[in-house]
Amino acid sequence: MIKRSYFLVALSIFFALVMALMPLPISAEPFRPDWVLLVLMYWSLAVPHRVNIGWAWITGLVIDLAMGSPLGVNSLTYSVCIYITVSNFQKIRNFSIWQQAVLIGLFLTLYHLLQFWLNHFLLDIYFSPHYLWPAFTGMLCWPWIFLLLRKYRRQFRIR
């Protein structure tokens, strides 16, 4: 039963990774939500004893390898966001879905700012305001991701 639930969580993260790597038109690319981080945040809220910083670190390494970014940047930023989520999961669970969406938007903004800061030192990139659009679109996607994954979790009895 435990191995099955780990497999089902990993499967949902895999599908989020596929959505993150799927090509989009150039005009829509700046608005792509951070699917993998949103799915990790859901699982860290739903089953924090199973999905925690270790999952975030490993998933971040996979994202780094898949996207060709400097190794460890996504791992560190995912781990920071998931640490904050897991350490406050009881409070966040009590919020309405729209309040959670705003809070998730703040976490995504923190993720993008941390990622920019690390990339600024490693790759010498400069900040642009459109860099935070995925945080806004991720905030808008959160209610649907939450409801979809909650149905998935209940249907397959992931605990």
C-alpha cells in the first residue's frame, strides 16, 4: 500500500514534469505556470509525512537536468518553498481555496525571486518584470490543480 502511494505521487509529478517540458508558442512561454512546484506543494499539503524536502530536492535535480539549468538551482529553490509549505501545512489547510491560491502565489513569487537571485550570480542575468508572470498564472491555476489532485488522491486512497 505504501509503495503504491509513492508510485502514484511520483506519477503525478512525472505528468507535471511533462507539462513543464512541453513546448509552447513563444508568446505564451512567459506565462507558463510552474507545474512541478504546484504539484509538489499540493502533495506537501495533503500528505506532508510522505512528500517533503527530500522529494523537492530530487525533483529539483531532475528539473535542472531536464531543462539544462545550473545544477542545484531548482533543487534549492524547491526545497525552500516546500520547507515553508510543510512547516505550515496545518495553517494552510484551514484556509479557503482562494486564500490558499494567494498564499501559493506568494510562494511562487519567492521561488522566482530566489531563482533569479541564484541565476544572477551564476549566469549574470538581469531582472525583468515579466519574470514573475508564472507566479500569477500559477496562482490562478491553483484551485483547479488542488481540486484535480484531491480527487486523484481520494480515488486512489493515497494517505
